[in-house]
Amino acid sequence: MNQTLNLINVFWKEIEDALRSYKSQVSGFPEPKSTEIVGTLTKLKGTQKNFGYSEGFHIVCMVD
């Protein structure tokens, strides 16, 4: 198992608490920036990779 991705499983509650500290940025459900939606998206990405939670990354630019 990839330990980097597994850290999201271990620290999800702390991540959720950190998100809540950005009160001006986080909205209530069903807004896209709610902690419930962020949790749902990380669960969706996790099931796609056979983990409990995962994050989606997008490479913008690769430099050699």
C-alpha cells in the first residue's frame, strides 16, 4: 500500500478540522467547498484507487 495515500486515512479528522478553520472559505452543505463535499470527493478518489480516502492531483507543468 502506498503510505503517502494512506496518510489521508489516518489523518482525515485532522484534515477536516483544518478545513473548518478557513471559515470564510468553507461553506455549508451542499456548497462545493463544504467539508461534506470534500470528504465525499476524497472517498470517491479513494475507492477508485482501492483506499479509504485519496486526493486527485493534476500536473500543470512538468519541467525537465
